[in-house]
Amino acid sequence: MQRFIMPFYCQHHGLRRFILCKTLFQRQLSRQFSLRKSARQGPITWASLGVLLVAGGGIMQYVKWLKDEKKKEQEKLQKMSIGKASIGGSFELMDTQGNLVTNKDFFGKWLLIYFGFCHCPDICPDQLEKMTTIIEKIESIQGLPLIQPIYITVDPHRDSPENIKQYLKDFHKRFIGLTGTDDQIKKVCKAYRVYFSAGPKDEDDDYIVDHTIIMYLINPEGNFVEYFGQNRTINEITGAITTIMMQKRQ
């Protein structure tokens, strides 16, 4: 309506007003056309496009970071859940004084546990010596709690309380040695996923016991925290335990 009425109206008021109205009418049409074009294309400039791209990249990185953090947390929780469920637990054993000892007697203490046998020619002495050095290093760090070293035999037939007591004299002075009946040793070894098997006897009735070579770190709540294989060095184990203790303290 506006396209036809306005020129018709303007012709009744003289040529000058007709030209003015025509000019205004053309401007109005041009403006309406520009608005339609802008509506179709959107208010996008090189600057706004750059901002969108930067913002989009930042959002993608943030989403990726959230996914990575969620994955790490899930893996951490899964590891903790699996570790607590599959390693460690209650036990009843006998110390070198002939006293009954249970896992509850160690609540409130950090433990470093090793399974071995007193007739072991080389590996067990090496590992117990390594444990001694690790514990001494941690004891020298101000502010860290003490670790209780524990030795549990996998050869209860030969490792009597007295034999274990004499055997541990060569290592850390606070070592606690534990033994028990066949069933008790099998139960604690099963709880800690320790494999052991006695080899054939020689002419002197001597034999070697094949067994898992691992140190187990237990926290003051009695829960398994970490294990350290034979290939881990003294400094690596000391550093790992120190970090775990400091995190626990926070």
C-alpha cells in the first residue's frame, strides 16, 4: 500500500514535494531491504567471527578438561575400590613372643608388610634390608609418622617364633615377625594375594619356597594403600610413601 499511495499523495502537493516524498520513499525501501538482508545474513563481521572461533575453541578445551578430570576421578575411585576389596583384611597370627596378634592391634599405625621365609638365601634378606633403609629414611623426615615394619612367614613349619626373632635381629630394630598355623598363613596370604609354594627337599630336608616378592603399605585405618615390587628402588618407594603420607595428613 505504501509503495502506491505515497507517490499518488505527493503528486497533489506539487513537484517539489513529490520529489521529496519520492526520495524519502526510496530511502525507506532501501532501509527495509537492508534490514531484510541483515536478518537473513546475521550481524557477523570478521571480528565477531574471530571471537566466536576463540570462544568455541575455549569451550571445547574446557569440555575436554572436564572429561579428562572425570575420567581420572573414576580411575582413582576404581583403583581405591578394587584395592580395598581385593587386598588386605583381617588376620590372626602369632608374634615372636608367642602372643596372638590380629590386624586390629595395628590400627592407628602405618604398616609396611613383607612375606618371606627365614631360610631364603638372598632375595628375602635383600628386601628386608631395603625395607630397613626405607623406614630409616622416612623416620629422618620431620613431621612424618613412623612406619611399623612387619614380616610374615610363608614357611610356618620351619619359621618358629624363636627362629623369626633371631632372623630379624639383622634388620630394623622395630621389626615385628609373625607366624601361625598352616590355615592362618594360607588365609593371610590369600587376603594379600601372596603366592607361595615349597619346592622339593634335598638330602638335608632343606627346600626353597617360591613366593610373591612385594611390600604392602597399609594406612592407619587398616586399609591397603599401595604395593611395591622387587624392581622398585629405595628412593622410589621412599618418595611414594612420603607423598601418600603427606596427602593423608592434608
